[in-house]
Amino acid sequence: MSAIFQERLEAVLRRIESACNRAGRDPAGVRLIAVSKTHGPDSIREAAACGVRVFGENKVQEAKAKIPLCAGNLSWHMVGHLQRNKAYDAVQLFEMIHSVDSLKLLEAIDAACDRAGRNLPALIEVNVSGESSKFGMAPEGVPDILKSANRLMHVNIVGLMTMPPFTEEPEKTRPHFRRLRELRDRWRADTGIGLEELSMGMTHDFEVAIEEGATWIRVGTALFGERGETWRPAISE
């Protein structure tokens, strides 16, 4: 077990608990995704030895090379942009996809699930800030995709995800997290779809996200440290 990772994990868990206390929430309602992009199997094994079970990856190809080298009792989530031509690989690798940003992608995931013989929960990524550099659907497009959910055979839309503009001041992210929660509440009332999950908040702002209702937080740097050289599999692997 890595003492350094254990210390980092305990610090993150304390931050989660403090944020939940401020918001009057049960910490059990906030789940941690250790974002392991660019970090190799050794780092993941250290995290798993400390009790972390859910890991997030941004790229299908990296995950495809990495996951077979890690313990089999871990849960993997896709938290980065997903291309339609990677949908089949994604549904075989991941237990949840957080980044559905179009109806065509949702349909591709559903077809891939049919081919793979499995069902999968997914979240709609919403670009609440309107930044052109961000992936995600504009809020006005989401109701139509939710209406289409009834015809999906293998994908269950369980919530929403967002990434606010980066800022050194976490408090400035609050309006974006609050907006996603408010949109979720409205769409839930309009459609009857539960949308229980809100995936929002990263290392620098997850406390604010928790205060605004996050159920999944995606934390990388606070756990693994600053990103170093990108992991690549050895040729023999």
C-alpha cells in the first residue's frame, strides 16, 4: 500500500465529508471516481490497495491497453469524449459512460450494447456554460434526447454530467453546478425519468459541486499528483 496515496485519499475523503456536512448531505451519497488517465497500472494497483474501486478514463484506446493489466474487481467509467466508432469497445470496457453528447452517440452505444449482449447506464453531458471549447449538449437539446430514451433497448439514462469553465476560484463554478441541478429537476418533472446522478466536480472544485448536489465526483490530481509522463503500454503488452 502506498503511504503517499493513502494520505491523499484520506485528505480527499475529509474534504468530501466536510462539504457534505455543510450541505446537510450524507457522505454515502457522494461517490468518488479516481481519474486515472495517463497513469499506469502500478498507480492503479496502489489506489486499489487503499480501497479505491472506481476509476475513470478519458480515452478508449488507453483504457483498452490498461484495464487488462489491472485487477479484475475494479469498476471503470468513461468520463472523456467518446467517438461513435469507439462505442463497441467502450461498452465492453466500461460500467458507465458519463459523456453522451448527442442522440447519434446514444444510439451507437445502444446498438453496441445489443451487439455485446449487455445493458449500460449512461449520463448526458450538458454544456451549461456554452463554451465552444467544451464538449456536451446545449441545454435546449437535452429534452429531445430524453424523449428518445424510451425507445432505447439497452442504455438507461441515469443522470447528467458537466464540466464548468476552469477557474482558480472554485466558488465561480457554483452557478454552473447549480444550473445543472436545476435543469435536472425540471427535466425530471417533465419526463418522469429519474436522472438520479449528477457527475460534476474535479480536484479543484468538487466541494462546491457536492454542495450543489453532485453524486459522482471525478478526482485525478488530488489523488495521483500532478500529471507526469503519459503512460503507454510496453510493446510486449
